[in-house]
Amino acid sequence: MLSGRLDDDAAVLACFTGEEEKNVAELPVKPERDARQQKVAETVFASTRVLRDRFMALHADDVYDAVTDRRTARPRLAELAFAAAERFPGLVPTRAQLDAERKFIQAHKDGREIDQGVFFRGLLRSPVAGHHLMETMLLASPRALRLLDDFRRTGDLDLGAVRIRRLDGAAHLTIDNGHCLNAEDDGLVADLETAVDLALLDDEVRVGAVRGAAMNHPRYLGRRVFSAGINLKDLQGGHISFVDFLLRRELGFISKIFRGLRHDTAGGGLCEQAVHKPWVAAVDSFAIGGGMQLLLVFDRVIAADDAYFSLPAAQEGIVPGAGNLRLTRLTGARLARQVVLSGRKIAADSPEGRLICDEAVPTEAVDGAVDAAVRELDAPAVVANRAMLHLAEEPPDLFRAYMAEFAMAQATRLYSADVLDKVGTARTRAQDAERSPAAERREGLDAGTRP
């Protein structure tokens, strides 16, 4: 069906997907379909998806060049996908199609984001397009650039779910998504990227530090919490974006912590050297899911000795970001499999916990341990050496290849029957928190977090 010629193949794609979309348009919305109608819809989406995949396998670089003006423009993820939808009809969902889907809970969507997974897998598989896209996502976000002068002047900004404060050469980022125990959602990802950008852009900042705020939840009143992972309630409600959450967090602020921030040059290119700064994480109570994933890119991790780490993505049915790529480096293959595949919890003060954190100290000693870590990492040679360590541990092409497959795997998992069933019936993180901290601690120990 496809010839290998871009314009001809684009016409075939537009014609085929256009005709198939007419069949879907004649059906009721998903929650109102009967079994036969749903089978028709699934057949349409499967057949068009196969063609899109073949198209991207043949034309990824040409598609990317077309929507980036031969790599002279640098659109971010969502902007890139919508530009491709306009330039190549039928390749990826339009803005209108995604807006229509977002009116429904996750189980009632048709899964058009899977086609975004096809698109980004194709781009990231390409060394040319994929490398350029990864570099683009290392640039400062437009919001951070707008706020930079204010932060340089005041050294203190409240971004919504994150507060950033400069103190003695360190940028202290405090996560305060308190209504859901610092669970991650689209808004928190955006705020974290802005805060990380500001820390890297401000010349007066030499070290970054991230910690959770004190909670107002009855069971954690006054206690700090690092992160409860992905917001399952938002996922169930259809409010977690594949592009603006799941791809953006990996290619955006997490990559900037790990790989540094890139700058535009006056000539429109990128500076050869990224801006690197060392980062400290302080874990109180727990780092679950995405929270534990974050720890894998920090240079120093301090944990309260009653905290624990958990990566229950397999139990939830999704892929834990780049955790599968990075966890084995810290823990070894066997423990990594126990954590990822079986949901094993790791107590911070256990021997296994010391593979995740550098220090486990009493809660009242965390502040002092963070300050000491900041002072120790505030040295010019630290910056150069951490950059070289990261290059040796995870070359960009390795990360690019992983993210290509992650894009498709995660998009597919978001709409898999087992995930939809789990997020529809499972308790939210907030509901889990109704149990006492002591009960959570006992459960963690029973699950094998101590030898």
C-alpha cells in the first residue's frame, strides 16, 4: 500500500484513515456502544494503527523535517504532535479529537493517544529525529523563561504545586501537591519542569535540592511526604496526559536533572555544553512509583529512617518511566525485578535501602543532612564529574532507544483492559493513606523490606 515516496504515502494514509474515521463517526460514543459496534471501532483503530506504524518506519526523518522546517524549529512534544496532525492528516490525533476524548473517563476513551505513541516511537527510533527531539526537550520551558527575572530578583516563587527558594547558593524545591499526598499529575509535572529550569538558569544557584512539603491529610498531618506516585484518581478520570505527563516528565525535567539544560545560541543552534548542577533529594515518609523513579537520577539521596521506597507499576499495569532502565544500575538485576515485577517495598534503613539512598537518618536530622550534602556537592569539580558519570552510565542513544519503546509500550498499557479495570476499582493513594503510618510500615516489612 505504501510506496516509500513521502507525498504519495501521505496521500494514501490520509485517504485510508479518512474513510475509516467515517465508520467510527457513525457509531455511538464508546460507553454507549454494544459489543458489535465496539468490535467495529476496535477493528478500525487497529487497521489504521498498522498503517501509521508502517508510515513512520519509512518516513520518520522526513516527517520530522517537515514539521520542524528541517530541524531549524524546535517545537515541544504536544506542539510537535499537533503540527504533524495538520501536515500529515491521519497520522496523529488532532487537537479536536483529543479534546473530545478528554471529556470521558479513561475506560470510556477510544485510546487515540496510542497513535501518539506510534508517532513518538517512530521519531525516537531515528538517531536523527530522536536526537534533535531530545535536545529540544532539554531547552528551558517558555514559562520558566518568563519567570526567570522574577526569580533572579526575589529568589522565591510559588509555582502552584512546587515552591522554589534560593538560599546560600542552593535552590530548594518543595513539592506541595498536598490534596493527594504529592501524587503526580499534569500540573505537578509542569511545575516541576519550571522549577528545575529556574534552578539551572539562575547563575546564583549551584546545587538543587528537592523535598516534599508537610501534609494536611489527617493521617499525615504535619508530616512531610516525598511522593505518592502517579495520581490514580486522575488516571481513572482520564486526566493524565500521555504526552504532557508521561513523555514530558521523562524527556523534560527528569532529563534536565540528569543531563543538564541546553541553551540556544545567537545563531539559532545549541550551545555545545549543557548547564549541569548537582542535585539532592530528601525523602520523608515514602517515595512511591514516580517518586522512587526520581531518586534514580539524583546525585545524593537522603531519607528519613522510617521512610520506604516502592515501584508498584507492574501491579498497576503500567511501565515505571525510565525506572526499568536505571534501577538495575543501583540495585542489581535480581532486586530490581523484585521491586518492579512484584512490588517489593524497600525500607530506607535496610541494607537494600542503602542501594537507593546514601543516608538514612532520623527524621529530625534530615534538614542537617541535606545542608551537609549541599555543601559537599557545591564544588566545581563535582559538576564536571557528575556529567561524565552520567554519560558513562547512560549514553544518550541508549536513553533514546529505551524511550522509543517506552512511548509505545506505555501508550498501549494506558488503554489495556487490565489497567482500566485496576484504575476503575483500585483505591486511590489518598484512600490508601487512610491506613495508619504504622500499618503501612508493618505491611512494608511483611512484604520483605527487611532481611
